[in-house]
Amino acid sequence: MADTNDLFLEIIFSAIKEVNKQQPPEYQLNLDKNEFLISDKSSLDSLGLITLLINIEEKISKKFKINLNLLDEELISEKNTPFETLASLAAWLKNNV
């Protein structure tokens, strides 16, 4: 069985593929666990981030039959936000789903 982190990375990557279809090339994310989400190094704009997080919530809901709120202001604005990179988001999901 795949590592749980890999499972969550797969979910995140799937969501990114869908969001990238709606984004111009300069705002698309790479499918790389070290890709930045919330940072001045991120290519994603705020609307793209919100769309991505909602997409991930929907995928988590379908797979695990739970409701998850990733649009929590505290999560997004924390100094050590789990949304810094795709890897940190996958690790947070692993620990909280």
C-alpha cells in the first residue's frame, strides 16, 4: 500500500491538474511536492489558491466521507501555515483527516 503522504499528494496533484486548466500558464503550479502555495515564491494567485483548496476539500470529502474546511483563516494566516508547500499540506492532511 502506498504511503499515506503519497495518497494525499496524489489528491493534491489531481486537484492541481483541474485548477491548472483554468489558469494562465504563469499562474499554474508544478506537480512537485516542494512547490510553494502560500509564499511570494508561489505562482498561484489568491483566487487560484481558494479554488485549489475547495477542490481538495471536495476530493477529501468524496474519498473519506468527511467535511474538511481548508479555508480556515487561522490555517492560512499562521506563521507556520500548512499551506507553505504541497508537501507540508500533504503532511497536514495526513495528520488531520
